[in-house]
Amino acid sequence: MSILSILEPASTTTPRPTVTRLVTGTIPATVGSDLLVPLADGRVTDYANFDHGASAPCLESVRASVEAALPSYASVHRGNGYASRITTQWYERARAEVHAFVGARTDDQVIFTRQTTDALNLLAHAVPQDATVIVFESEHHAALLPWPAERTVRLNAPGSPTEAVTAVADALRQAPEGPRLVVLTGASNVTGEIFPIAEIAAVAKAHGARVCLDAAQLAPHRTVNIAALDVDWVALSGHKLYAPYGAGALIGRSDWLDAADPYLYGGGATTAVTSDTVVWATGPARHEGGSPNVIGAIALASACAAISKHRDAIEQHERSLLARLRTGLAQLPGVTTYSIFGADADRVGTVCFTVAGLSSTLVSAALSAEYGIGVRDGKFCAHPLVGHLLADSPEHGTAVRASLGLGTTREHVDRLVNAVRTLAAGGPRSEYEDTDHGCQPADDPRDLHAPRIW
């Protein structure tokens, strides 16, 4: 399909392009699927969202759940008023929904956090002081950085799933006696490749170690089951799971968490306070001090329920789109895609690539201004991994990331491939300059200033 066939003249009455879904089963609808965006040449087109890996759009069902909760919203656990009692029930049912979503064990607890970064920092706060932490340098910074440097073993990015398992086994054999924790990504936020979670967990358990799974990029796309994988904790984010209301969760074992000081000192984290003593709560309340983000928790639970219900259709939709995207990009001269484990590795819908002779910032700016496509450029909060993958690349050490999801259609994939083909062959149509608002066409007529919506 030609890019010109899906760009329309600017008009409030112009019909939107036909959206083609790749599966007969239903997938959840997203808010903003009808978003129209201006182009630098004065035309408009529907927005092609390839930035799900950063933040996914809100599900329509999530928005409906939040709207249903708002009229009776109140603080939880501390009131006998009708609104407080109803909201408390929803909050605790949200905890149960997240627990079920990740296949947690009966005695695993769910602690609501702000997002994956907050969840992993909470666990780092609770790790025993004599524990050794083992983590790959290929991790997102949220999983790479929270651990004490003097007790952390950083492993090089593995070249294959087998090498990843072997590296963890070797590190555990050489680790000092005492508690040990292996921190592992589920799916790379740079390349989308899925790590051998169950195999690494088995090796960890054989050496008496525990495993924390960063599932931020995996849970929206594939089933995560704590019990089946035999991991000890899972961390995830609502804003990756189509619930951008500021909540995430840490799910898993309670012993280290109950033994640690509260993450936040304050109301709700205590059972008794006197002039000279404090008795701290155990369980999730210990680390959920203050009034929690109830609406965020409800949104997260609603997203978990919707994704669980439509999991098969979601996976089929995304696998088809990913295959189409990877095949299209692989055929383009001057375009290089990157992998940790190789082209045949299983992965979620993320592709990392560069275009010869063009910086990643220029590519992403041109895709937006000239084609209505949203991607991410840079090092994706995974600097060591991007440095490893692009060690021989002349493109300034950064790349473009296209991450698809429920807001992506086949037409969007075709548009992206055609746009990259055009850029690789002849570059952008316009001259670009760096401004306070980022890279954009020097003669950009678009009004990119967002007025207040409140």
C-alpha cells in the first residue's frame, strides 16, 4: 500500500481510512483509536501508534471502570461511610484481580506501587543486607540500578538463551554464601526478545536463589504465571497494560517484605503507635503507607481482566503484525534491525532499527511530521544494552524503536515500512532543526503547543 493512499487532505469531514484487523476474534478497543494528527504539509491522517513500549493507550473498558468508580470514590480502609466501604471493596477486589492475572500462589501478596520502577525499588529496599544480586546489563534501568553496587553482579548481555542460563549458573556458583536474588527481564524493552525465564528460575532454585521478574514489557503481550515459572516476584506497570492511571504492582513472596522497614512511613502502614513505640503492619499495608491510588488500582485490575479475557486474540493480532513489520523492514536497503539472541528468537511486538546515514532522532521526527507515525528514539533507558547492540553502528549510538500493540493496525505497519523505505532511499522531505520542543521541520506549519484541558 502506498503511503499516499492513506493520507487525506486536512478536513474535519474527511472520512478516516478503513481499519483492518487481522483476527476474527475480538480485541479490546483503545481510547484514541480515532485520533487524527496534522502533518507538516497541511494534511491529516490517523495516528499510527508504534510507541506502546513506552506507554500504551487506555482501554475503553478501563475508562468505563474508572468512570463507574468516581461517583462513590473515597479513601479506603478507614471509614464506615457508604462510599468508603464500597471503594474499599473495589480496591481489595482489584488486588485479587492482579493476583489472578499473574497466576500468583495462594500466599503471594500484591502490593500496589506507582509503576515497575517503584515496584523494583520497593523490592531492593527489602532485600537482606547480606544478599547478592545478579542482573544482566541488558536490563532496563529500572531493573539494573536499584541494587547496592557493592553486592551486585552485573552479567554481560547474553548472546543466546542458553548462554543466559549458563551465565546465571556460573554467577551463582561463584557467589558468596547467603541470600541471592536473580533479577530478570521477561521481554527486552529494546528488542522485544523473551528471555528463558523458567530455565533461569530452575537454575536459580537449584542454587538456593530467588528470582524477580520484570514483566513490564511481557505482561501486556504474553501470559505471565508466577507459579508455573517458579519465580518469587513479578513487577509490572499499569501504563504498559493499557491502564495509564499511575499504578503498578509488586506481586510475590512476603517474608523479605514483612521483615523490611516500611517503604513509606505513615498512616495505614501501622497497627499501633504510642509516644515511644510503633508496631508496623505486615502484608501489603506495610508498604502502602498513605492514601493509596485507588483509581489506579481499579484501572489496573480492569485492564488485567480485559487482557485475560481476550488473550488469545491479542497474541494472534500482535504476532501477525510483528511478522509483517519484521518482514517489511528486513527487505529495505540501508535499514538494520537488532537482536540480542538472533533473528529467530521469540519476541513480543518490538523492533529496534537504524537507517544508514540518518540519526535516530531525525528518523523519528520525520516519521511523525511527514507520516503521522509515533515511534521512540534514543537508548530506551537501557544504555548498556543499546551500546552493546550498536557497538559497530555509525548512527550515533542510538536507534529507533517501533513497538506495536492494540492500537496498531495492518495499515499502520504498511505505512511505517513504506515511510522507512522512503527515508532510507532519499531522506526526509524537509530540512529539520533542533528546537526547545525537539527536532522538527524548519518550516513546520503545525501548531504543536497543547492548550490546557482543565
